Amino acid sequence: MAGRGEAAAVRAARRVGVSISLLRWAHWGAVVLAAVALWVVPLFARSYFIGLLGRFLVFGLAAMSLDLVWGYTGQLSLGHAAFFGLGAYTSGLILAQTSWPFLGPLALVLGILIPAALGFVMAGTLFYGKVVGAYFAIITLLVSLILEQLAISMLWLTGGINGLYGMKPLAFGPLSVDTLNEAYYFIVIVSVIAYVLARLLVESPLGKAMDAVRVNEKRTASLGYSTAAVRTVVFTLAAALAGLAGVLYVPLEAFVYPSQLGVGFSTWIIVWLAIGGRRSLVGAFLGAFIINYGQSLLSERLGRYWVLATGVFLLIVVLVQPDGLLGIIRDVKDRLMRVVRGSRAGA
Amino acid sequence: MLEASGVVKRFGGLVAVDGVDFRVERGEIRCVIGPNGAGKTTLFNVLTGDLKPTAGRVLLEGQRIDGLPVHTIARLGVARKFQVPAVFQELTVLENLRVAANGGRSVLSLLRRDRRREDMARGIAEEVGLQDLLGVQAGHLGHGEIQRLEIAMVLVSEPRVLLLDEPTAGMTYDETRSIAVLLRDLATRRHLTMVIVEHDIDFIKMIGDRITVLHKGKVLMEGHHSEVERSDEVRRVYLGEGL
Amino acid sequence: MKSTRAGNLGSSFARASEPVWSRREFLRNAGVGVTALTVGSSLLAACAGGEEGGGGGGKKGEPFKLGALIPITGIETHVGLSMKVSTQIAVDEINAKGGVLGRPIRLIVEDEASDPAIAVQKARKLIREDGVSFIVGTLISAVRNAVVKVTEPEKVPLFNPTYYEGGLCNKYFFSTGALPNQQIDPFVPWITENVGKSFYLIGSDYVWPHGSFAHVKEDVQKAGGTILGEEYVPFGKTDFSAEIQRILGANPEVLYPLVAGVDGITFWKQLAGYPFKGARVSHSVSEAILQGLDADTAKGIISAAPYFMVVDNPANKAFIDKYQAKSGAPYVDTFGEGLYDAVHLFALGAEKAGSLDTEKLIQGLKGVGFDAPQGHITIDPTTQHTTHAFHVAEATGNQWNSFNIVHTENEIAPASDCGKIPGITA
Amino acid sequence: MLTTLLNGVSLAAVLALVAIGLAIIFGLMRVINLAHGEMFILGAYSVVALHQWTGSVWWGVVLAPFVVGGIGWVIERTLIRRLYQRPMETLVATWGLSILIREGLKVFFGGGSRNLPIPIRARLHFGGFSYPGYRIFLIFVAIVVMAAVLWLFTATDFALKVRAVIQRRDMAMAMGIDAARIDQAVFALGAALAGLAGAVMTPLITLNPEVGLFFLARSFLVVIVGGVGSLLGTVLGAVIIGLGNAYLSFLTRPVFAEVALFVFAILLIRVRPSGLFARPE
């Protein structure tokens, strides 16, 4: 009996194995296609739509950053916007209030490094202190609250709820990111690069360690990994990525607001990722696009019900389909495969 | 290869292991059997360093290891496979092996792949006959396959001595056989020394090397399983038990 | 459904920024979504492309698109209502008379949600997607300042209905909102004469109170009064006991709060619990705030604004009747009135210029005037802000007609200190 | 500075009510209810609803705990128990639930803010000093309820059962204790306490569906500082945060008071992470 069972498992495995390698190729192909598609949009779309698409990409990056932390290492950050907003404010302030040399590169680099530093300090202190899971989530929430508070009340620096504007164009030597289209192309380029890097990360041995830490921390440690180190490194990288997303937001929107640091925006990031599908990187972008686009199809009045619906979506994701939309897609695929397999077996 | 001489382990008044002498040669597969409470597991824990012996010495290639911390002993090449499977259910077979293979590297160095380790992971998958299942989530594996994966994950750390705690517990006959076969040629191919605590006499026959019978913390007898089976003493000890 | 969201800057301020309860980022992003509404359409329209400008080149009969940015969602729904209805009333009145230059006005209302982030998106949608060439609206300073940053480069005039701290001067910005010199500067001397000379200032921590208090302090010095204390509180404060305690300690003759709406009401309520003897004075208290309070608490609060519902003139009577009939709500506020005026002035300006072309229209708007519900107002050609009536009123209860006007001045000319926005350096 | 002291205590009183609910739920079920702030809000809105009905605040104050307790019970039955032993998923689920409740309230009551009259306008005088009566009432309520809760969790055989479940759920069940029942009871109680806090706080604040997060965050501070281990610890935490807030915001700008407390809590959790959420013995 069991022997046959195993044999079946092997057969199944062969197919799955195949489909995986196929998927991998399909995946990289899709990435290239997506990149090309994004690149040609401005050729025919209106400025308004271009701006919109840019936003979705930036949001997707933020969600992908959360995916590294939540999806892969299993630590939920309830205040992820803190890093996004910090990146936006850092580069925004540099561009708006200083006239240092190498303004552009400086705004970009510091906009990434400072959030990363915050992430490193948080992760370092908390993870090495065994503060994980729910407590960690709560702390991230509080940090996001504090930063928004400060951004609002430090008028002299941030302009408070007035927000920050009057940024100089983000310029790198000869090429400057100023007009909407420039901002859009910049975002596309950076997004694609960021995605590829993130993909390489999760495929790397570290990526596997991230999975291992999530699934069974003790066992991972027994294999000789410092789980705290793994989490800290990943969280720092994620913070940097979120910061980068924030930096990209500046040339696109030309405004920075306290709310971009806050719990509300953090929650949106969670929603995008959870609904798009955790542990996939792609899901982050999928979620960001679907949710925002979905809202757009509803009128002002219905918009509120849409917000209400996101609450339901979260519950569904938790109770029914942990892998969100991608999970649904995958299930459909599996079902099809099972049909195929069935017919083969019958033959 | 691995030697215990006059090992005694007391828990308060209770003497769990009472002066055991026992020596395993390189490449040998030694099964340790005995009725419950014979001290098998205690002896095991002494060998791995989980327990410090009250008296006596444990030698690895003539070098004392008793009293050393667990991970040091592990680094010296003594690997232990626990009875309860601890594979990463959500990860595929290959991923499990890669995780095991990359253990002990510094986190940042993990960003780049170590070809040698990656190849080793795949190689060992071949070795334990999981090459067809590389893409399968460990959670979907059959019981026997999980045991193979466990063994593979232990092997990736390239041990010299392998201590297995009831590797076939709860397996079907077929699964048990395949494991036995696997362990045999692992031993021969990699000159692995193995110490196996086992109840299942069928399995022991399949492995079919020397057997140490423990009873009341002492070595009752030692020899080939055919002798052991014939022994009246062992019969008496095992009265009511499977043999 | 008594509620406080009515015409009050504050509630919107609180919404726009209050850090901890900011669930409304949802609405904010809902805003994002709504703008995304046009993703599909823009793709379709894409090939057709082209600017269907609502502006100058429009044939007779073809509707003229007028954009309106109004805070509809969120916790000051009531402001949104009064602003939306008032705008619609004005548009209807004009269309009933055949529209502007024979073109009916088509009103496109977008929800700015009192949130700069959304407002900017909506402004861009109105201009880039709907192709409007004239926008009325915005409530809170944060939104106004942000939207101006969009409309000015796009060369689209923005007509603001809200009293604010001043400082916005550019070719494409008009305002029916009172400037400090039309609201604060006349108010403070009246206070020092009739109420008291020692002041305590407490405001929410952002540009509008900072900017306004800058004027108050100046005026108090001029009038020989003293400032006993000045402090700013964060948004979403639920407990003012510490602040109130400081106030009691200072024991001023005049307490002058500019605490943003929702928080403001919390402040008035909690203050009522303590034995405060001085007078309560604030130019931010509208009829809408009153009905958020119980009668005893509301009683005695002194306010000052260009418009109160009790202002007695035919224009106002007609306006209120239409409003209460159309909206079913008793309260219209100075913002609603401001929008009503803005739309009418826009139409008059266009008729005067004989064109809807933006540049001509701007010239046309300078110097136009009409009998608004608050009294006669005229657009000052230099600052492009309107002249204003000025009323001081004392609350006798918490109803829409509970204000009792005790002092009035008419047609005060605007004086906007152009350049930097006071109160912030950023 | 008697006033500052009382200000602090009255704030502490409310925080204690909210936080204790969070604490007992976590203590028993290891569940952190991110919708706890919405329990507060639900309490507040049931006062609003009953006020529209009866024209009096008192009905709401009395009934709110039962209403919210009931809601809590339903939530436990329908949601929480499905997620037992899945802490992260519980976080996400309760977070989603909080959105659901909040937006639901907006749809039902309208997004606007509500104001109720303060039912006790009298002031308490002694010597030259006088203090709002309602705040005194608030402190009084909190003390009584705290005492009741402490009694319930120490001196009753319900307490014994709870302890048993906390220490060895399986054993407790083997001994015939219906652990699921205990869970329901405690979760409902926790919700009810938050509801009560919301109810008594309503007249003092301007209510809108967003207030919840504010009190959730505050009670996290309390829980971090006091720990959920012992109820007394939680109460203590509330007092520390309450007084700390009152004095700091009297001395400095309120923002800095807030930030200071947040930072303090974050550092604290690093220094004593284990102790902070320790199980009760």
C-alpha cells in the first residue's frame, strides 16, 4: 500500500519538478516582458495614467520590501511605512533644503541608508533580545506612530501636515529626474533592478535560511545558523528597499507628507502584500495594482465599502487562502495538473 | 573509531549505564538493542555529549571527547539523527538539503552560492535516492522519504560517525527495507561508522552486522544477530518482547 | 445625527493629519484609487489623446467644465455637504440664467478628503484627465498649499473659499476666504476694548494656528495687551487636562484657542469641567462648532467671521432658504458661502472679460464684485482676494441661529503678506 | 500639584481598563487582539446609540460592557478559536477585523465625529482646590472594576480554572475543565472592559471611529511597561504611563511627552523582554 503511495508521490514529484523548472523560465520571461511593457507605456498613455502606474510600482516596491520580512522570515512589521516615509523625507529634505554638491546621489543614497540604519538598530536590538513575533510587530507599529507624530510636529523641519515640497530635481550628473516621464522611467528601471536583486536574494542560500528561520527557528539554529543575524540582515535590507521606494516617491509626487510614515499607510502595504500573495515578490506588485485599481473602479461613496472590503480580504487571506491571489492562481494550476495526471493514469 | 570504556551514568540513586565497554570500528554498523530501560538512550546521549558520564571515557579515534560540548563533538564529525523528524515541512527536498549544507556559514557570506555545497546537496540527494523528489515539499513526502531526507541532511555535514535513534520507527516493511539498504551502502561507500538504537529486529537483520545487547545498563552480550537470536539469555531478557 | 464635523477647519485638520487615528489613509488611498478610475478610460482615450481643454476654445452651448475640490469623505462630511451644496446652488443659478457666455457650467466635484496627498492626486486628475481650466475649493491650509503647487505650474486658476493665514499670492490664485487683516486684525482690538487685555493662546500644532497667532500677537502688542501664554498641542489629543491646568494657572482675561475642530470641541467640553473665569474667544468657531457643544458650554463663546447665518440681508435669506431646502441640513458655514461667492464671481469675471480663456478670465476677475450673502464683496486687483464684511458674534446657545452679532464692519480690503507662508520655515 | 496628580490618575484609570482586557486575553490565550481598540470604540458608540434613544448617557455606560462583551464572545467563537496557536495569523486577522469594525461604524453612524454632554457637571471642591466631578467618577469606576477583576482572577474558583488552563491546558481539560469555555469567557470579559472604558470616556472626548488605534497604542505601552504577567503589573503600568503622561505633558510639549513614553517602552522591552509578557504563576 504505502509502497504504491510512495511511487505515486514520486510520479507527482516528477511532474511538479518539471513544472517548477518551467515556471522558473516562464518567470524570467515574464519579468522581461513586464519590463518592456512598462517601458513602452509612456509612448501611448496619458501623463495622468503614467503617474498612476508609477505610484503602483512604488507601492509594489514597498510591499515587496515587507514580503522579505513578513513573507520570508515570518516577522510581521505593522509599521513598515516608517521606512518608506523616512526614505521619502530624507531625500525630500536634502533636495528641498540643502544645496550640497552631488545632491541627487546624496538624496538617493541617504534616502536608502538612513531607513536601513533605523531598521538595523531596531532589528539588532529586538531580534538579539529575542523580541520576535507579536511583540516585534507591536514595536514596529509604535515606531511608525512616533515618526508620524514627529513629522507632524517638527514644523520647522518637515512643514508639519503641510507636507514638504519645493524639492530640486533628483539629478545624477547630466541626467536629471524632473518631468513626470523621467520620474516614471527612473522608477521602472529601479523597480526592475530591485525585483531582480530581491529574487536573487530569496534564491540564495540566505533566502533558504530565511525560509528555514520562518518554518522552524530551533532546527535552523541547530544546523548552525544565527537566526537573529539572519533576521537582522533581512530586516535591514528590507528597510533599505522600503526607503528606496520612498525616495522614488519624491520625484513622482513632488510632495512628502507625514501620513506616508503612518500606520494607515503601513496597513495598506500589509493589505497589498497579503492579498497579492506573500512569499512570491510578484504578489506584492500584483496586490498593489489590483487593490488600487479596484478602488478606482468604485465611486466615492462605494470607495468606503472598498476599504471595508479590504478588512474582509485580510480575514479571507488568513482563514482561507494564505497565499492570496497568487495562491488562488496556483490552486487552479494544480487542479488542472491533477486533471491531466488523472487522464494519464487512466490511459 | 568510537570507543566507550567503563562508562557509568547515574541519575541520583538510579544507575542508567553501569560500566559499559563498547568499541565500534571504522565503517562498522553497530546496532544497540535491549528492553526498555536498558540504558540505550542514556548511552547514546553520553556518546553525543548530551550527557556527561559519571565515570568512564568516550574516545573518538583515541581522542577523549566525553565532557565536550555537543556542537564541538558534532564538529569533530559525530552527527546525530533524532527520532522525531525535524525537516522543514514547507520547503522542498532540495531546499532542505541546501539549508543543511550551508549551515555554519556567516550570514553575509550566505548571499553568494557555495558551488561545492550546492553540488554536495544534490549529490547526497542522489545518494539517498531522493533525486526525483527534489522539487517536492517535504511536507508531502512519505514517512520513509522523510527519514531519507533526515539522513541526507545529516550527511551533508560530512560526519565520520553517525548516531541514529530508531531510524525506522513506525515504518512499513518496505520503507524499513529501503532504509536498511540505504544505510548499508552509505556505510560502505563513505566508510561511515554508525551506531543505531533500534527495536525492530527485522531491520537489524537487514543491517545484519554486530549487535550489542544492553540490559540493566550493562552489556548483556555482543555478536552477530544470528548468535544473539540464538542466545537464551537474550530470550529471557526479551521475554514478552518482539524477539 | 448631531455632529461636529460641520464647517470647521479644525475637524478637517484633525483628519488630515492626526497621527494615531489615521485610518483615513485608507480614504486617502481610496482617493488614489478613484484617480485610477481613469486608467481604463485613459488607455482608450489614449490614442484619441489630445487635450479636450475645457478652456478658452469652446463653442457656444458646449458645457464648460468647472472643477471643485471639496472634502467629502472622512470626519467632516458635514463641511463637504455644505460646500458641495452651496457650489451646486451657485452653478444652478448661473445655468438657469443661460450659463457663462452662453455655455452651461458642468460641475466636476472631486473629494480632496482634507488630505494633501489625495488632494494633489485629484487636482492632477481634474486638470490632466478631465481637462478643467478653472478650479474652486480646498478647505485646509495643507491642502490649499499643496494644490497651489499643482495648479500654478499648470496655469489653472484656483479659487479658494476658506479663511486662512495668508501668504498665497500668485497669478493663478484667487480667494473669497478672509485674510488675517480682515478677520484677526479688526477682532483683537475689539477684544482688548470690550473683553480684556491679557491673552492665553492655545492652538493645534501646524501652520494655520501658528500663522494666525503670529497676527494675534502683533495686534495684542499694538493694543497694549499682554500674552500670558502660547502653546501648541498635537493632533488627536483626547485629554487636555494638562493644558487646561496651565491655563487656569495663568488665569488670563481672554482665552483664544485655535485648536483644530474635533480636538477643538473636545477642548471646549473638557474646559467646561474646570473653573475657568475668563472669556472664551476664537475666530474659528462657526455655527457648526456650536452644535457640537451643549448649550451651556456654547453660551458666551465669542467668534468673528466674514459670514454668520444670522447676517440679515436679502441675499443671505435667499441663500439660506435655498440651502436648507436643498441639503435638508440646517447648517451652512462660511466655507459654503465662500464657494457660493467664488462660483458667482467666476461667472461675472468671465462675462466681464467676454471670454473663458484663462489669461483673459484672470484679467476679467480683477475688480468684479457682487452682493454676497455676507454683504457686498469685490475682488481686489492686486492681491486677488476679495474684500470682506467683518462680524463679531456672541453665542447664546448651540443652534444655527444662536449667534448674536454685536459688531460689524463692511468691505475691509484684503492685505496679504505675499511671499512666505507665516508660521513655517519649511 | 494635586491637579496634575488627579489628571494622571484619571488617565491611568481609563488606560488600566483598556489594557487589563488586552492583558488577560494575552495571558490566557497568547492572543494579541489588534481589534482591542475597536472594542473601546464599540463601547463608546453603544453609548452614542443609547443616548439617541434614551437621551441619557448613563444607560450606555451601564449597558456598553455587556454589548461589547457579547460582541467579543461572538468574535472568539467565530474567529479567534480558528487561529488558536497561530499568533502571526491572529495578528493579521484581528487587524483585518479592526478595519472591518471601524469602517462598519463609519458606514453605520456616518464618518463624522460625535459629541455627548458630560453627565456630571458638578465640580469637587476641597479647600481652594476644585476638580471636575466626572473625572472623579471615572477614577472611582476604574478602581471598583479593577478591584472586581483582581478578585475574580485571584479569589474565585474561576481563577483556579483559568490558572489551570494557562499552565497545562491539556491537563486542565483532562480534569474536566472546559478550556474553550474559559477562553470565551475571558475574551468576552476583556472586550467588555475595553467597552466600559470607551463608554465612560465618551462624554469627555470627541468621538469618531479612528480613536481606537490611539487607545490600542496606549494600552500596548501599558502592557509593555507593566507586563501581562500579573494583573497588578498591568494596573501598575497604567499608573506609570498615566502619571508619566500627565507630568511630562505638563512640563514639556505634549508631543515630546508622547514620544518619550514610546521610546521608554521600546527600550524597556529590550531590557526585559521575557519578563514583560511573562505568564502569571
